[in-house]
Amino acid sequence: MEANSWLWRCPRCGGPLDIVIDGLRLTLSERRGLWRFASAIPAKPLVSLGEGSTPLVEAKFLGDNVYLKLEYLNPTGSFKDRGSAVAVSKALEFGVKAVVEDSSGNTGISISAYASAAGIRARIYVPKDAPEGKKSLIRALGADLVETPTRADAYRMAVESVGENEVYIGHLWNPWFLQGTKTLAYELLDQMGHAPDAVIVPVASGTLLLGLYIGFGELLSMGLIKRIPKLFAVQAQGYARLYEELHGTYRAEPTKIADALRVSDPPRLSQMVNAVKSSNGDAIVVTDDEIVRAWRQALKGGFIIEPSSATVISAFWKLIDNKQISKDDEVVLILTGSGLKYIDIIGKYIVENIPR
Amino acid sequence: MEANSWLWRCPRCGGPLDIVIDGLRLTLSERRGLWRFASAIPAKPLVSLGEGSTPLVEAKFLGDNVYLKLEYLNPTGSFKDRGSAVAVSKALEFGVKAVVEDSSGNTGISISAYASAAGIRARIYVPKDAPEGKKSLIRALGADLVETPTRADAYRMAVESVGENEVYIGHLWNPWFLQGTKTLAYELLDQMGHAPDAVIVPVASGTLLLGLYIGFGELLSMGLIKRIPKLFAVQAQGYARLYEELHGTYRAEPTKIADALRVSDPPRLSQMVNAVKSSNGDAIVVTDDEIVRAWRQALKGGFIIEPSSATVISAFWKLIDNKQISKDDEVVLILTGSGLKYIDIIGKYIVENIPR
């Protein structure tokens, strides 16, 4: 393989690509983490920073049979590390010298860390209004950071910039990235011994939702689970394309607080619709007020998550209220990103509202 | 047990207390994390946030046979969660309604999270010049935060404030805390299959150094390892009491960057001296310049740690240079705290020095 044979979208239709594994069989390895499922991952384990094997803990403050999957305890503080570990490993297999990404947050940080650990360059295109701390961290992780006027410019400029022995690794499109996030389904089965009834995930570009759908689908095809759990996809106000596909127009101010969910036009939207529908799940929109309330509860429970992750708690409350989830259901909420990246805003959103 | 039988120091001599377990035997449980070693922990597992089972990864950028133990991926971003899980569980056993702690950083955050998860109050005394973000996080985690003029006032006021059904859980003194940190020794044996030749740890009040010494000592007494690894204790300039006990006066400006290592008068100092000496280890002081250099390397390797944790990398380089560690030795460096709490200063210390 070589870098110029790398495809990031279909050369005919321009749509996203998928990976289908013939003759899939699962043999658990003794390794900790994501590569415990190496037999089901179509990439060599060439780079690892300790991703995967995150804790699954009971959430008694939410009810019985409710579990939190602490994906924010991955190496760079988000579930994206599963995707980066596989996608960057694959880039190494292709002999790539530099990966190019557009992101203003968790994925930029994650790809930068894995590229650096793999000994290749990363070039990250970031809108100039992204938080200074995240920009500094991306550069400290050894990446070349290019600031752009807008988020849309970041995408365009990233794609146009790709040179010799470089590839566009963009996570909204990258099929290998989903081969990493799918391991979350495998890990839930490994930790629980069975599949839960429902999984609630935050959704922006769908890398986690689709990873779970692929993973549970593969487990079903191997006869290791009986059905795919209901997948509930949670979106933030103003970025509710998936919800709108299912339920019609939703008008609201764009979210101010769930910055990790700001994706306007996810290229895998039709796949996301299919994942939700065919698992008998749903899409839910939560407001900033609801997010702040849920964030406060999570922090009070000892779970230091980012606001975008707290959306799943708001959604859980709604799904219980409208009886889409029953109190007997076994439910897993995926807590996707670390609140330690946000301690500068905790004062504003949480502490001012705590009675002294 | 009841709260008023809780002792935080010896009622006769005023010195710290230790816990000795009669007839210790280890049976590994199926649980993930710290409570996998519950048979060796003299406390009921009453509260957990997913602590322990942190990744152990190769550090190829430092050499062969060098491993990094990613303790910063614990639930609140530091190894302190091991101590908090056990100490707060024990407080629950005693029927305590509130725990009182003095800390300006990682321990305050950790104790707050575990108390909140356990459904009891935490009151944390914090010097008023502590970082705003950390103070906000402590309060968001549900603790009562009391600001004090100085660090010494925080300790004094915490101890004096203890009321009915409350206990002083101060980690510099608490013997149960060490029963939590000792599990790191057990976990290293579990992950590696044997004890390493040497372990390098940052040291302030010695909770990690002493935990390792207790843990490896217990494993030795059970015949599960052949010798205690050499324990190398790393201190920051200006807070080098352990180093001074072994090597004489060390004069320097107090560290500006290794804030987690600022403990002037550790109550367990003589135990720390013994742990280093009897394991054939040593104490090392590193300067702020050395810390920044090591921090940059760690970040470039993809490891998002705090400056106080980077000290172990500086120390590793020194120990190789002066031949206290050979290139054939199997060495574990403990990375204790998360750099995500420090992204606001990465720009100043790291990025300004990166050529653009």
C-alpha cells in the first residue's frame, strides 16, 4: 500500500466509504484495551496510547440498571482515541508521512497525539475562534496548526492542502476511524457479558453512533448477541440534522455550550438515520438549559465530563418520561469527553448557581 | 465503628499511624480496577468511580524496557483516586457524615468527587491563591470550599473545624489513603507478571512512594515477588526535604511549575527516607527548566500529563546519565496527574518555544 492509494471518499459518487470484512471471526487477545479485539479490526496495531478498556460503572443517581461508560478516560480525554488509534495505524500501513485533519476540538487533539506517537506529522486546520487552550494543546502535541476564518474553511483548506505522501484523515469521512469506534460495542459485550437494551450517545458527525451500529451489527452476524440495542442519538439545539430527518424541522438558537456537537452537515447522515431506525432507537434534541442541568448532576455524582457528554443524561430523563425507555431496561450512557478541558467555564455555568 | 473513633494520628506521640494486616492473602477478584485486589484491602468497597486498571504502555521515546504507567487516566485525573476510593469507603464504614481535607489541587478534587459519589459531604480548605479552575471544580463536585490565607492555614483550619460525625481525612496523614495507593504495586505485578527493576515517582507528601513501598513489601512477604524494586523519589526545587535528608542542604527558588509537589513538611518524612533507602533507591531533585524540557517531550509523545508528572522523565534521564539505572533495567515511570487541568499554561511554557 502507498499513500497515493488512500481514498477518503468514493471517487465515483463522492460519498463516504465503508469497510466490509469477509469471514469475520472474533478471538479475544490478552491485550488490554481496543486491541483486545484485534482479530476484528482490519488494521495492524501499530500505534497505541492505552486507549480502550474504559470503566463501566453503575449510575445509581439515575436509577437501577443504568450504566455509565467512561469514554472520557481515554488517553486524550475522549472516545475519539479509538478512532485515531486505528486510523493512524492504517495511515502508517499506507506509508503516509503526514495526516491532515480539520477539527477544533477533541478529534484534533486525538489525531495530533496519535500521529506524534506514531512518528508522523499531523496538520490540523482549526477555525480561529476555537479555544486557545485546545489550540495550544494541539501544537504542544507536535502538530502543525493552521488557523482558518471559519469551520467550513478548515475543511476546504485541509482537503485542498494534501500533498505528496500525505492523506486527508478527516474523521467525518474516514472509514477506518469507524473501525476503531466500533470496538466500543465489542467492549460493552465483553464487560457486561451480554448486550444492553439501549445505548444513548451524543451525535455530531456520527462516528460513535455508526461505530456502535457497525460493531453490534458484526456481533449479531457472528451470533454473539441476539439483537442490536436500541441506539438513541442525542443532538444539541441548532445542530439537529438527524432529528430533523426523522421528525421534521427543529428551530432553535445554535447551542452555546455543547461545542463538540457543532456539525452542520454530516456526510454520513443517511447512514445515521438507518442506524437509529433499524435499531428501533430515536433521535433526541436537548437544549442548553437541559444540558447545564444534566452537567451539574454528573459533576455532583463525581463524573468530570464535558457539557456535550452531559446531553445523554438529559436525553435519558426525557426517554424515561415519555416511556421510550422503561425502568426495567438495561441502559448504557456513553460519556464521551473529559470535563477537565472545560474547568475554565465550570465557574460560569455551574458554580454561580450553587447556593453558598 | 463510629465517626468519633476515627483517628488521624497517634493520640500519644502525635505521629502518623500505619495499618498492618495480619495473615494477608491475595485472591484476585474478577472486578476491574483497584477492587480487583479487594482481598488485600482492609476496607469494604463502598464507593468506586472506576479507579485503577490504568494503562501501562511502552515508552519507546525513552528507550527499551521503559514503561509509563498512566495514572493520570484515573477518574478525576490523578493517582489520588486510589487513595480516595479506600479512604472514603472507610469513612462510610465509620458512619461519617462529612470528610474534611486541606488541598489546593488533585487531592481536593479527588476527595470531593468520591465523597459526593458516596453521598456524604466534603469540606475542602484551600489557600485563596489556588487556581480558580480547580476551586470551581471542587465546588461543582459538590464540596463545601473554604478559602484560607495560606496553605498552612488550610491545614490548621481544616483540623480545627472537625465537628460531630465529621472526620479529618487529610491525605498527608491518612493511613487508609495509603491502603489505596498501595494497589499500584499490586497492579504493576498483575500487568507485568513480575516486579520491575525500578520505579520512578514524583514525591510531595509521599502517598505514592509509601503506597508502593507498602504494596511491594506485602507482595514480598507473600512470596509473590523476589525483591522490592528500587524506588526513586523525585522532588521539585524548593520542596526537597526528602532529598535533603539523604544528601544535605539543597538551596533553590521554590518551583513555579510543579505545583502538585509543593509540600514543605511531610509528616511521614522518616518513612519516606526508609522506603528509598531500604529499596536501594534514591531521591532526586529536578529544576523547573528540566521539568519544562521533559513536559515538552511527554506531550510530543502524546502523553497529556501535568508538569509535576514530567519530573519522572527528567529524573530518568539523570539516573541513566549517572548510571544509577542501566539501559538493561526494566523501569516504570509513574505519570501521576492529567495535563488537561493545565491547558491554560501549555501555551506559555511549551508552545512559545516551538518553532513555527
